Amino acid sequence: MAAITSANLANAIVKLVAVDALPALMGHLVMGNLVNRDFEPTLAQAGDTVNVPIPPVMQANNIAEGGEVVTQNPNLQNAQIILNSHVEATFQIPDVTKVIAVPDLLRLYMQPAMVALAERVESDLLGLYSQFTANAPLGTGGTALAEGVIDSAETALFNAKVPASEPKYMVVSGQAYSQLRQVPRFSEYNSAGEAGLRALVDGTIGKLKDFYVFRSHFVPKTGTSPVTTHNVAFAKSAMGLAIRRLPKPLPGTGGIAEYAELGNFGMRVVMSYQPNTLAQQFTVDMLYGVGVLRNAHGVQVRS
């Protein structure tokens, strides 16, 4: 049996923090769980570029009896995402041994850090709304979302040849979500059945016009009077979130790091000692970039 030393205890503490970190972050993500995530456990640094391949378009040819096949030279498209966001959340724990003995204390420290990272990812992804230029923006700023606008958004994605098997999402502000719950045809049992009952009693819209509808605090708003809310409707292939590993500190430099990785998502947890405060410092950070992959597979929905 291996002896318990300060070195392996320190590594165990960092691993414990890393295990708790990622589930807490994933639970606070909306957009980050809906878009195409590109994660590889390879080391990278801020400013690196990730190339995301996009399948080419090919044609079906009718081959006559005795004829020959037509060889196509499909052009594999490529979308580039720059890893230009290195975000971190740092906190100190005076008595780390007490935290190990009482796991609920660790969660008390970890949750605010994870929420901060999740909010930054959400804001960056929702900020891509202005890059959806292939489809004309729908709706009018300062006007409540109506059934016809949602219908037009779904039609726009259908015309863009989004595969029927690919889920489609709509992420709206809290106010827009409330407006959709008040559309009579969607919020009453006698007109929408079980879905209407859920909207009326549970407050959840669920699926509407083939969109899974979610709400977020970070849907961008512009203007003053009226304020324009930039909701977005999209397929998963429309946007990408690329994440790469950050290197661990050099041995002997006073920092111990572990990686927390789950479901195409990853971050680094670094523990170091701060002599000025006599406390253990934990830094949770991640390197990522966001970008539009398929312009035609997203549409801005204003309200």
C-alpha cells in the first residue's frame, strides 16, 4: 500500500476539484450544450486556429444502360475557429483539508466559478447572431414574437436544406419566452393538448414549430427605444465551439494541474499556494473559440 505523502495528497485534492468542476459547468450551459462542440485533448495556445471540415455538396447522376459514372471532385469546405478566448475563474480556500472533509463546502466554492465560465461561453455563442447573413432577419425589434415569425424561421431552415433528422433549436430571451407562452394556440390544453398543459402549468414550452425552445439570460439586446432582442434559431451544425487543452505548469514551479474532460468539453484546474494569504489558490480555466460553421443553418429572430 502506497504511503500518504504531501505530494500525492495535493494531487488528490486537485483531482477532486476537477471531478466536481465539469458537471457544475455543464449544468449551467444552454448554448454550449446545443452547438457543435469540437474538442481534442491536444495542447494549444491562445491565437491558434482550429479547422473544422464541412461535408461537400454532391450531385446524383442518372447513369444510362451501358453508360459510365461521372466522377465528381467535391470541394471539402473548411470553417476556421480561432482560439481567442482564454477565460479563468480563481478562488482561494484558507483550509483546504476542511473542504476535503466536507464535500459540500467544495461545491460552495466551485459553483460561482463554474457559473462565471458558463456565462462567458453563453455570451460569446449568442453574440454570433450578427454573422447569420445568409437568411434575412425575421421579426421586428420591440415587438412580441408571433406564431408567423416562428413559422417563417422554420421555413427558412427548411429551404436551407437542414436535414430533417437534425434537431433545430431556438434560444430566446426571458421576455420572448414569456410572449411565446401567451400565444393562445400554444398555451391552452384544448388547442395544443399535452404541450399546452405543460406550458400552462409547468411553464415550459418544449417543442414549437419543430424548434426545441430554450431561454437564456444572455441573448443580446441593442438599441434604447425600442430595444431589439436578437434571438436566434439554428441547427446544431450552424455554430461551433472549439476547445483545446492548456499545458500544465512546469514541474517544480509550485503549481499542480489536472484536466476535467467530459463529452467534448474540457478545462484545466490548477492549484497553487499563496504565501501572502496563507491559502490554497485554485484557478479553473479553459481555452476556446466560437464561430459560425454553416451560415445558412441559422437565422436571427428579432423581438
